[in-house]
Amino acid sequence: MLSHHLQGALSDLRDIIKITESDIEDIKNARHDAQFDRLALKDEKLKSFETKKAVIDHEIASLIHSYPDKELPELLNAEQHQLLDDLKVELNTLRDVNKHYAKLVLTVSNLYNTFLERLIPTEMQGYDKVISKNPSILEVRV
């Protein structure tokens, strides 16, 4: 049963990585709608992974509780060891992909914020942003 849950978690993790890689390509090509369309799928895969991870944690804890005189490596078979190693590799891959994605998102966000600030200049008054002067692009002449 543990092997089944490890395989499922690996599958979810690989799907999340593929979705994030697609998000990276789409953000590079300014296809933001495609990213938003995948949000529900990505959220579903994340929840599925978290559920499977919780089951894996529970099964490993049960094994340790059932055999307190043995170490964990002795309780797992070769396939389970390999699946855990694969899971660790994929988690590291996801971390790296997410780091790259976060840099792109931050860059795009800063770009949009800069454009907005130039169009509608604001300044801080305490914790509130207020329009500091008339935005020239939005000026209406009658």
C-alpha cells in the first residue's frame, strides 16, 4: 500500500512540475490566460499530493510503531527506497522550477507596477496610497 501511495505522490509531483514549466513558457510569451486556466488543475494536483503525502507519513509512522525494534530502512523494501529517493529528487526539481517561476512573476509584477505608477503617479500618506498629481495620460480636455 505504501508503494502505491508513493507512486501516486510522484505522479502528482511530476504533473505539478509540468504545469509550472508550462506556466514559465506562458509567462515568457505573455499568455496569461493560459496560466489562469490551469490554476484549478494545479490546485487540485497540489491538494492530491498533500493528501497522499499525509497518508505516506501515516503509513510510515504505523510501520515504525508496529516494529519499534527496527530502523526505518529495514522496514522498507528496495522499491520503496527507490520511490522515496525519486520523491526527493522530484521535490528538489519542483523547488528549482518554482524558484525560476517566482523570479519571472516578480519581474512581470514589477514591470506592471512601474507602468501603473507612470500612468497614475501615487505617493504614500501613512499606509494609504493616494494619487499625487493628475496623471497626464488620463487628462481630459474639453
